[in-house]
Amino acid sequence: RWLRQASFLKSVPEPKGLPADFGAEVAFAGRSNAGKSSALNTISGINQLARVSKTPGRTQHLVVFQLPGERRLIDLPGYGYAKVPPALREAWGRAITEYFETRNSLRALIIAMDIRHPLTDFDLMMLDFAGLRGLPVRILLTKADKLGRGAGGNTLQAVRKALSDQAERISVQLFSATAPTGVDEARAYVAEAMA
Ligand code: GDP
């Protein structure tokens, strides 16, 4: 229930601008256009929640949404923008690794991957960053409505298989904001991670 009470707190260019490191938080990551904002909106049940992350000039920010009981959702900057200049991309890598390395209250990472192109180089890099501290990860194979049930199920199995050596830490599910599919499952994961 508390998951439905998310509200925008602040948007910060660097991890050091985040609120005090106590309580519990779950971060959302994904290639730009993977469906991360739609997933955040759907999971929190609040339309337009993640809209602020798309404000020009803030696409490289970490956006903090507050939940009751010192819990937070963190919308990490989308990655994989072809347009992003190398210096900014480097800054992105530094910000993410610093955040993962130093943030005690971080409990889990949600990675949105378009079910039609999962496990891109950027996704694998993100998984490596998370692996450095043994952070639990839930992969959402988004836009599952774009594939038939058979094809969706096959992709799910293929992604699970590719990560099977880390199956205790990295879990994978189908997700669609429009169908909707897998919303309760994703909510349960997020809530459990911050219980
Ligand atoms: P973000 O850049 O990762 O935050 O992605 P968005 O959530 O903004 O979604 C990118 C595009 O994919 C938008 O045009 C969305 O309408 C579309 N999209 C997002 N989720 C779904 C979904 O579950 N199904 C379908 N068919 N389209 C989706």
C-alpha cells in the first residue's frame, strides 16, 4: 500500500546530492526508451510520476521519489543515448558506480529491458556494476505485449538461462505497462526489497 504513496522529492545531478543514506531504497535503470518511466509509473500506480526525469537538462539526473517509512525510489539516468557526448557518458559511469559503491540504503536494482532487445552492452555493464557489491537485481522484460505469448516466454527463458549462474541474485520477469502484465509481481519484488 505504501508503494502507492510515492511523491517527487528532488532531482540531483550527482549522488552526493541525495537525501541522507538511511532507510531503504530501490533504484530503476534502463536504456533510454526501454520503458523505465512507464514501469515506474505503473508500479507506483501514479501516472506521470517519472515525467520529471524526462525534463530536458535533467535526463542525467538521479530523481528521488519519497515513500512512507523512510523508503525511496531512485530513477537513475537512462543510458545509451547515442547523442550523449563522451564526457557526459563518463560522468554517468562515475555517478552510477559511486552510487552503487557508497549507498548503504540501496536494497535492489530494477533494470528495464525492452523484451525485443534484452541484454545490450549497456545492460551488461549495469549488471556488472550491481554485481560488484552483490546487489539483488530484478530485470523487467518490458513491452511484453509487443511479443506473442510464445515468443515472450522464449525470451524470458533465454534471458534466465544467460544469467543462470547468478540466479539467486538476478531474477527476470515479463512486464507490460499497457497490457498490463507482471505489475503485481514487480510491485511485490519492490515492496519486499524495502520491507
Ligand atoms: P524510458 O525512456 O525507458 O523511460 O521509456 P518510456 O517509459 O518513456 O517508454 C518509451 C516508449 O515505449 C514510449 O513510447 C512508451 O509509450 C512505450 N512503452 C512503454 N511501456 C510500454 C509497454 O508496456 N507496452 C508498449 N507497447 N509500449 C510501451
